[in-house]
Amino acid sequence: MNHPLPGKRIHLIRWVPSDTGWVSEVRAGRYLGPDDVDWLLDVDGQHERLPRTVWQRFVPKHDQPAPTAPAAGVLTIPTTARPVMEPSAD
């Protein structure tokens, strides 16, 4: 099972039913260490055990890595004036 590094801040999400459909519940905290049954988090100084069967890890948009290099520009590829299938004169 893939575990984050202990001490790393992580975000967990679960979906719960409501009167209007489904709503998300998010918990963020410092990961305390590996456990195959529960997520062990320190949330504002309180230790919490969140079941892995209910809670999933996710990366919020503001924590996603930025690109390391700007996107390459569009290349101009030279072409012939005639269609590809037209036989050449020689």
C-alpha cells in the first residue's frame, strides 16, 4: 500500500449523503505514520484515526505541482505546394 511520508501534510475526502444529494467532507492534517486500516492524522494537535475504507487521499488544486518548464511553441513545418499523392515531375 502506498503511504505518504510521516510528517507530511495531507488532505483526505469522503462523500456523505445529504438531503440534497452528496456532499464532500474534507480533513487536512499531518500524516503520523503507516497503518493499513486507518489514516493516522494530527489535526490541530488532536490525533485522529480515519478509516481508509471511507476516506481517500486527494491533492487540492493549490497544492498541485506547477509545470517545470513553459510549454513549447507551435512548430512551423515546411510543406510542398502540391498534394502529397501527386506524382513529382521528375
